[in-house]
Amino acid sequence: MKKTKRPHEKSGIQPIKRYGTILKLRGILLVTLLLTSLSLFAGIEESVIKIYCTSQTYVFNRPWKKTNINAGIGSGFMIKGNRILTNAHVVSNARYIEVQKFLSSKKYIAKVKFISHTSDLAILTVENKEFYKGLVPLELGKLPELNSEVTTYGYPMGGVQLSVTRGVVSRIEMTTYAHSGVDQHLAIQTDAAINPGNSGGPVIQNGKVLGVAFQGLKQGDNLGYMIPSVVVKQFLDDTSNGKVDGFSEIAIQYAEFCQNPTFRKLIKLPDNMSGIVVTSLYPNMPAYKKLKPVDVITSINDHKITNDGFVFLDGRKINFVEIIERMQVGKNIHLDVWRDGKLKKITIKAETWKMIIPTINPYEVVPKYYIFGGLAFTTFSKGYVGAVGGWKNLPLVLKKLFLDANIDKKYSKIKEFPVLTQRLPNPINVNMEQYVGQVVESVNGKKIYSLRDLKNELVLSKQDLVEINFLGNDVPLIMSKKDAFKESEAILEKYHINSNERL
């Protein structure tokens, strides 16, 4: 008699087979995930570069002199195209740069190919092709989620080996970049340790670069910042044409008056509209002729602006300026503007901010100067302000000029402001130190628009006694042109100055 299998006997065997299959599948899955994880992180250490930089700059209130030579260490990492990405502040004012690979004792000479001080980013290249052997370029990722884990790689102070620290993303918002001292751009805050030397190193998530470590917060414990990948991408796209333009700007000042119900009634702004109010505009910029004070910008490139100046971008609430910053110079900015009770569409060309007195900290700047009769003139600049001890040491007239120069239309034709920076004592300039720190307004009644203008008026003057008038001073400085030229060589020799000009 043929034995028939009962249903439970068949089913009794199957679960064991299925369980074995599940165990096998789980094992395969774990191995796959492990291999995937290893492949994601393989090569990251090898792609992180140690950077040695020797730098030197000028003394801006004595522009014929240079500062002491400084040596510093930073980090960088490989990206496609045989390029090393790092911070601008790691290689600013560089005179000599060397780079070193992970676990290698050999150093290679590197050069700066592109540098952007507004975004604090730079690209280095190495001529010796041997350097690139075994290096894997890292890829850029997207903006991370809050509270997600990140890993920072670099060569911070306190040791010579590669350092790896972990933390979480705590905030994403516009932050002042310390390198420029004035620019605000998108930044990511993390509690992963970012110390001197970490600068320029990659911050990794899921095997991709989501940011570049660049600064810390002294007032906070374990608070560091990274330049997000969207800013890095803007920089890389910017340099694709072989030059650095910088960030696009709309060049306006604005206020959040639309939060005030009385103001809304005054301008008849509908209840369903929001935006920011233009308060002032900057000459020599496209928006100057297109927008007006009290205009309400309600949207930018079809992104609605809230009453506190934010838009929703990439699923996040971000300052509206971020939309413009992601645009390359030359593109069109499309605005919806409420003016005179009507909604208007206005298009403005995206450009970098043209400033008579740049407010950014000076880097790679060779200051101009001209010496006449022992009176040394240079250009009034952020570098000059720092060299004389900062804002507190400026006379009131220069403080006002620094604030007004870029916004007051009466200065729009001026290229630069010559300032008397030093008196090199000589009998022909006795008692003229009272004019030091003042800006030249005219020579013999002729308006001065640049340092070269100043030199030309002094040299080409047909009269021996030249009259130099300074901004905010009714008493002119008067000097003999004949005496100035006669004593010029002796003054330069006495004070060990090689030339009387650099224009």
C-alpha cells in the first residue's frame, strides 16, 4: 500500500527550508551592505590631502613694506579633473605651497589655479603627475537632513596624522564667512570638531562630500561650520570658463516693513501678498535703475518671498538671497514687484557687486602708493583700515566715507580714494603730519578720482606751489613741486624705499 504524505508533514518541512533561506538571504544582504559601505568609504582617507602654505602680504599703511613670512597647515581633498579643493584662507597670499598624500612622506609643489575669497574656496593643481597615482576623486552630495550624522576628515592641530571626527547636522542657514569678514552665505552647522588645520577637509555623508570644513565658533563648545555642496557647486561652475566671477548680487538694502499692518494699508498691499521692502540701492549696479525705494519684492524667480525675507527652496526655509547666489553672473533675475498699487514684472541682470571701497578683507592685493616730497599716498581700503588699528582709530570723516562711498551717488564716478598714509620727515614737509589719515579731494582745484589722477596733477602742475585739498578740511596742504622733486631721491634712500610709486 502506497504511503500518502499528510499535509502537516509537507508543511512541517517547509518552514525549516524557508528559515534557512531567510538566514542565507539575510547573510547575503549583510555582506552586500558591508561591501557597499566599504566601497562607499574606500579611498576617502587617500583622497584627503595635507597642505603646507607659506604666505606673505603687504603693510597697507606703509605699502612699500611686506609683512613677516608665515607658515600654516590646512587640509584639502581630490575632486575630478586632478584638482585639489580647499579653503581660500588656507592658501591666501601664498608664496609657496606643498601638498602631501595620506601615509606618504613625500611633498609635492602645488599652485593655486582658482581662488574665491567670497566663498572661501580654492582649487590647487600639481604639475608632477606622479602625485595623482592612487588618488580617487570624491563626489559632491546634497544638502543633509537635520540631525543626520556626518564625518569630518582633516589634519587639525595637535598631531600630524589624519583626524576623523563624527557629529550631527544641527542647523542650515546663512552665516557670515569669517575669511571675507562681510559676506553671508549658506553654511551647515555641526558638532563634529573643526579645529585649525581641519580647514579645507571634506565632511562626508554616505560616501559623498556634503560640505567643506572652514570655521568654528569660539563662543560655543564643539560648534563647527562647513561650506555646503551647493556653494561648492556654484564655485566650480563659476570657474568652468577659466575665471572667477564670484557670487551674483542684487545689490539692495531692504527692510521687513510688510509685517506692519499700517504700512501695508499705506501702500495698498493685498492681504494675500508678502515680501520685502527696498530701502536703498547701490549706484553702478543693474538694480539701481530698475528698482525704487519702497518697492515691495514679492517673489524672485517664481519663489514667493515671506515678510521676513525667506523663500522655500529644496524643502527648506532659506533667505531669498540664496536664489541669486546660486545663479551665475550674466543670468536674468526675475522679480515680481508691488509699486504704486500695481504688481510689475522686472528683470535684472545678475552681476557681482561693484564697490569703490571693497568691504571684503584684502587678499592677493598689492597696494598702490605714490610718494611726493616725503608724503606717501595710498588708496583708502579695508586693508588700510586694518593696518591703522581698525575702525576705532579712523577719524569721523573716514568712517562716514567708508559707509557712504558705495551707496552715495555723488561718489559713483570715483575709482578710488587717495589717502595720505605716512609723512617721511624732511625739512620740506615740516608740520604736515596733521594731514596724515585724510583723503585727497582735489589738487589745484581739480577733482581727484584716483591715485593716478593725484600723481598726474602733481607732476603736470604748471605752478610750483601745489595746493592739496582734503575731504572735510578747509585748510589745504601747500608744497613746492620743485623742492619735492629735488629731495625725492634723498628721501627714498634715507628711508630705504626702492621706488616712489607703485600704480
